[in-house]
Amino acid sequence: MNATRVRDLAVIGIVALIASWLLAEAFYGSLPPIRLLVGASLYPIAVAEVAFGFAIRNRIASHRVGMARGQLHPITIARAVALAKASALVGAASAGVWAGLLLVIAPDRAIVRAAMEDLPGVTVGFLGALALTGAALWLEQCCRTPDDEEDEDTPGGDPSWGTDFR
């Protein structure tokens, strides 16, 4: 499985930004208020993924991955990689949506009271989406075996072949 590319996440974020900016320009007046907790909803997931990343990285570094009792099962690591990839996509798309909203309400915050009230929630949401994306990339990086890093440095090496979990 190939690593998530930041370029792909940037494209997703830009497309989401443009779409949300166009929709917010057209329909901002009919949107409900954006509260602080709405924007903060991605932080617990980001924190959990960072913690999970540290746990997996420590298990891989100490060679405690395998199918024996007390070891981290390789399927768990594969599931963590899938979670990380999905979270990176969600984080990038969410960052784009929040950025599009920021582009609409930030210029109007001094004039429109609703924009001023929505600004903290949108800002917290944007930062939470960036945190989720970063945490997902971190978790994915932590799931790599030492063989993965060696294969990337080898000319012609295929990093997808270095995923044997010892």
C-alpha cells in the first residue's frame, strides 16, 4: 500500500474549498449558527490517532508485533493504516470546507454580526481539520516497518513489499 501523498490531500482540500466557498456565498444567510463545539468535533479523533500512533510505533520498534499473546496483531496495524488514510482524506476535505467558510465570513466579520459570532467556531473547525490531517499522516508514518524505509532508499525498491510485520 502506498503512502498518502500530501499533493492528493491538497487537491481534495482545494476542491472542497472552492465548493464550500461558492455554496457559502450563495446560502450563508440561511445557515444555522456555527458554534464552537461544531468546529471542535475533530480534535478527539486527532488526539486518539496520535496516541495510537505512539503505541504502534513503540510496539514496532521493540519488535512486539506478531500473532503471539501480548503482541500487537499485524491486522491491527493494517486497520490503523486504513483509519489513517481515511482520516487524512476527511481532514483534507474538512479543512477545505472550513477554509471556504472562513473566506466568506472573515471579510464580513466587522459588518455582519452572524459572521462575527461564527468566526470562532469556523476557525476552531479549520484548525481541527488540519490537526486531524496531521494526526492521520503521523499514524500512517508510525505504522511503517523499518523495512519500508530501507526499501524506499534502494533504487528500484518497491515500498509496498516491505510490509511484513515481525
